[in-house]
Amino acid sequence: IVGDIQVNTYRGTHTYGGPGVFELKMEDPNRNEGVLNMVGSVDTPFAIRSLLIIDPQAGHNNSVKLLNPATDNACLNREWIHNPAAYDEDGDLLTVSLVSCRGFNGDPIPTYQYPNEVSTEEDIFIIDEFSGDVTWNSPQIVGEYNIAIRVEEWRYVNGDLRKVGEVVR
């Protein structure tokens, strides 16, 4: 990864007592200053969450991997497309959506806006739920933006489509 970017790796081990849905959260107090699509970004922690679903009927599950880096550069007034390249080694059906960025205690940031809502122009910011393509048709204001992408894993269990995991970038 080029530029002034740092990769943090967090490792831990936990044993769960049995089946259930468990929220995994990480909060880092060091969000960049000057992010345009939220108020007071430097004073707002960076937080992400994922869901670990332990379901004996669904069997073993590997979390989805996001193969493309989380950073990308857009050009003013030019279409921007980013794809996290979600990959699931179990072959589960993946759906992708945009969600609000999170801050204190892993809660949604009250002042968060999607990038197209920062400008008064009529630009469009969308995601294709199956391909994972995030498209911003015409960025209007130069600066840094934050987005969050949720990837849900689905699997047929006894003939029913069941959610078996969730990762948020």
C-alpha cells in the first residue's frame, strides 16, 4: 500500500460457550482529521463490527475475505468505482450493502453522510448488492471521505437461505 497509510493487525483468541450470534467490534481513537462526510472526524473514533454466527445446522464457516485494499482515489467529476473483491472460500452467496460508518462504542455516527450528500450537486453514490461495485458517478468536492461496506454470507440450510456471517469494512 502506497502513501501515508498504516495497516493494523489485531489478533485474539476467544472460546464461545455454544451456538449464537456474536458481535465482534473494534474501536480505534485515531480517525483522520478533515473527513468531509462527518462532523469532527478527528474527535470521532473509527469503529468496525462483524457478526460471528455459530450455527451447528449450517456447519463450519470461514469469514469472507476482502481482497482489494480499503483505500482508493477518485478524480473530480469522473466516475469512481471501487470493489472490495469479497471472496468466500465456502462458496456462500454474498450480498453487499453500504452502511453508516461507526464511532463511539461502535454506534453509527450521527453526523455521517454518504459522499454524494456532501455536495449540493446531483451526483449518485450506490452499490451493486451482488457484484460489490461501489459507484460514485461524479465526485464534486476534493477531499477525504469514509464509507463502510457490509458483506453478508448466506447459505442454504435444510432448503432455507440462512445468514451465516457478516463482515464490515
